[in-house]
Amino acid sequence: MHTRIHAAAVCATTAVLVTAGVRADPTVSNAPPVFCMRITDIERCPDDISGASFIIEFEVLNWTDKPACGLTMVGNLGVFFVGPQLMPPWFNGVPLITKAYVDEDGRGGPIGGFDIGLGVFDTPAIHSGRGRGDIAGHLNDWFVAPVGTGLTGHYTVTWVAPGLPAVGSCIPERDLLDRFEELPFLNANDPDDLIVINEILGASWANVPGVGTDDLGDSAVDGGPAPYTESVPPPPFPTGGPPVPDGSGNVLDGFVIEVCDWHPGEMLILNWWLLDENLVPLGTAVTGNSFGFGTMALIRLPPGVPPPPGAPFAGNAGFASGGVDFFDSVWSVPAQPGPGGHPAADFAVEFGAGITAPEIPGDENPFGAPVNTISLWPDLHECDPFAKGAPPCPWDTSGDGQVGIVDFLDLLGHWGDCP
């Protein structure tokens, strides 16, 4: 696979991609700010009595040079982190992915409802790609790879497009890094080189539908409804490309995971890879495209508490809430009133591209992809069996670092009066 860029490329609208190793003077750092993923909805699991189970729905954008036909997400060491200044005391157990599926028509329904599922969608759609129900033939038709394919396992989920190796339902590419490999050999002080630099960066900016807000007051990066309010980049670059036709954008919405045992201060941090038609990663730390892999970190926060400062892993930008990484205000799940109700729950997220964090101890990296970052937070969850000096988890009777069915059966086997 052709090597594009292997530096940690921060994939969020709040940061700017800086080209690694550029020897131009001054350094060229004017690529457009984009995001690779965005949370489009968060809901409580219906009939949840714990107040700690949530449904996360997100969209994926493909800024690489090839169609994306699959997505693999794998829990990394960050699932054992707790938020600095938020804990202790913390709850036992770590957030667990209990289910993964596809919401064919993507984001829909009012905030705080129970609307993730076929038949409820926003009009107009919040993005320009598939995974929407307002245009015939533009549903998300991907599916979760079944267990036994080698693509699923502990904390691992893979979604794939149907009918591979055909690419009909793959996410179209919009190559943000086209010709970027030329930049290290160009000098911005040379008039001829500057023309080429501006040509390369201008083509990159033109690949982004918009860099301000759309007609919904939402981010225009994923091609929501026009007109756009552009945020003007440094001259002489354009202010983003024209709106793409509905349904043809490089976006696919409707990826869903359900997470249980998720308490304030606890994190769910995953490595992700976009896959080609042969289910091979579009990028890793040593080959391919930097926008083809990265991390997604979510933290649950007590209501009204800001995200902790800093990033869990080196090379990422840190957590944020608000209408860039989330659609509208879905980062704040309203309180559930009435008997058996639950207080409000807030979330923050950090998306990064070009980063692969260390895997969960004992788990395998599904592609043998190398790790290229280190942990910046030493605070590990008390149920992590690999945390030095961590207090034992009293509910983990089997000593495997998890509280699960084995421990439950052990409890039942000792049910009754204590001797």
C-alpha cells in the first residue's frame, strides 16, 4: 500500500493537521481541519434499571485515498482508565460493549428519546452521505461480522459492507492527503515551489464540503444542508469545497454500540481501522494512510463537570463536548424523570487519527498493527488485574480481571447463610 503520512494526524475540527517532517521554511501546516468520526446520538438503553447503560451512535468519514469497506474497533488499555480529578471513589468493573449493530437510517428523533432504529430520521439529514432514510437507496446496509470470522472477539467489533470485494456500499474516498508526500521537498520561500504548495493545499481544502457551520447550525465538515457559514482559512486557500449532492458524500452514519456498567469518570477507549474491500486496514502506524486508523475515546462525566484536561495517549488532543464532535447537544443525556428514573449523564469524546494505543493486556491486536503512542494517564481502574498496587476487586472471584458470569455462578454456588 502506498505510504501517505505516518505522523499522528489529529482528526478533529478543533485542531489542524501538521505535515510531519516538512522541511519547507516556514513549515507548511495549513491543511483543513476535519473529523473522521462524530457521535450522532446517545440514548439510554430501554428498560435499563442501572442508569449505567447507553447506546452510542456515530458516523464515519473517509478522508483516505481508497473506498472504506469495513470498520474494526478494538478496546485498548484506556478502558481501564478513570478520569483525573473525578475519582476516587470509582465503581467496580469497566464499561463493557454488550451489543453492536447498524441503525440503517442513522441519526433521528428528538434528543433524549428512544429513537435509534429503523424508521426514525431527521429531515433534512445532518450529513451528505448514506445511513439516512429520507432518500431511497441510501440506508446503511453494512452488518456486524459474525463471531468466528477472526474479526470479532473480546472488546472487538467489525462492521463490513455487503457483497465484498465489490465496493458498491463502501464509503467513498475524499483524499485529503493527495500529493502531501511532495511537501517535505518544497520550499515555501521559492516562488515556483510556493505555487505547487498552494496547489496541493488548495486541492485538499476543496475536498471538504465546508469548514464552518451548515444551515442547521451544525458542523459543515460532513456536508450537512447548505448554505454554509465558512470559517476562512489562511489565504490563498479556498473556503471549502461546494456542497456535495445528497447521498454522495464520504459519510456513513448508523454505527451503533451498546455499553453497560458505565459510571461517571469511567472511559471507553477504542482503536479503530478502516478496511479496504479485502478487509485489510487502509492504514497502520507503518503503512497506508493516516486517516485510515486512530482512536475513539469516550468518558462519562457527572452532570455539569467539564472534561478532564489533557489526553489519555500521546499525540491526541484531549476530550471535548459540544457541537463539533457531537451532533447538536447529544453529549448531554437528559434526566429520566419519574419512579425508577435516572439523573442526567454527560459525555465527552476524543477522536484521533494516526494513533494506535496499546491493546488490553492479554488481548491480540487483530491486524498485528504496531502501537505508536504511550499512556499519559497512570490512573487505572481498580478491577484491572495488571494495575500495580491496585486494590483487589472483591466481586472478581475468579481473578480474571472481570466481573462476569463465572463470578455470578460462583456467588450462586455459595448462596445462603454465611458459616
